[in-house]
Amino acid sequence: MTKERFQILLKFFKALGDESRLKILGILASQECSVEELAALLQLKEPTVSHHLTKLKELNLVTMRPEGNNRLYQLDSEALQNLSKEIFTSSHLASLVEDVDTEAWENKVLSHYLESDRLKEIPTSRKKRLVILRWLANKFEHGVNYPEQAINEILKRYYPDCGVLRRELISHELIQVDEGLYRVASAKANKNS
């Protein structure tokens, strides 16, 4: 997400993080109102309502039209829908963490359960166990068929009960077995486990 879009998103959440602004949007979603009307409905002072409207106008969430000496405000539902379509998509929200170390949690799990590149214990938590199993799956070469004995020897380097690890790797589809030969599953299967 670009820095500009990120700032828009921050302003959006800051603007809607106020109870009075949310109420103003709720009222303006169903009717046009003047500052005076909004102040009376919300039991706020007119300058306070004007301040809130300014914040909402900065995001183009409300429109204003003059009527005589009054100015009438209304929710711009089209702008709200456009903002929703533009910013509130899974891919845009996921891009908020581009500068976050997404492997930090996995590294923490590995450092807790490994000692000198050996597994101290198998985690009981499914999610933590999967981190360990993915780490183990990376100890095998892609595209190579291993007999069970070779799989067991490699796994014993990291944990004495190789049978449990082998079964876990297979059940999580990190390793596939076909006619007695074991092979590291495709990257797609690894991510979907």
C-alpha cells in the first residue's frame, strides 16, 4: 500500500474513531441536516459539530450544499463505497504489513523448541507444531525420492522419535508417500497446511 493510501486509511479510522462523528454519519445517511439541526440532535455545540463535519469532509464522506443562508450536509454514500472498494480489500489490508517481519513469530517458535538444531519437544499447539514441521520439511531436497529408512535417518538428526515426525509430516501434507518412497510436497501444499 502506498504511503498516501496508508495515510488516507489512518485518517479514515481516526475520523470514525469518534462516537459523535459516527452518529453524524448515521444521521446524514438518512437525511440532510444543517449544523444547527445536528447540534440539536446530538446535544452538541454548533462549533463542535462544524469541527466534526470538517474532519468528515476532508475524507469526502459528506457533501454540503447551500440553501439560502444555511448549508445542508449529507453522507456521500458513493464516496464511501468507492473508499471501501479501493482500500478495504484483502490485498490492500494485507499490504499494511509489508514492513513487518512476518517470520518473527515463526523464528520465536523455532528458538523456543530448538536447541543446537535439535528439537527439544514436539509442540502440542497445532500452529506451533506446523512451524516445526515446515522447518523439518525444508531439511529434505525437493524433487528427490527418499526411501523410509533415509527419511528416518534424517529425522533422527533432529528428534529421536522419527516415526511421529514422519506421520505428522505426511498428515500435514508436507511430505507425500507413494509406493514406499517419500517426497517433499509442492510449495503450494506446504502453504495450505
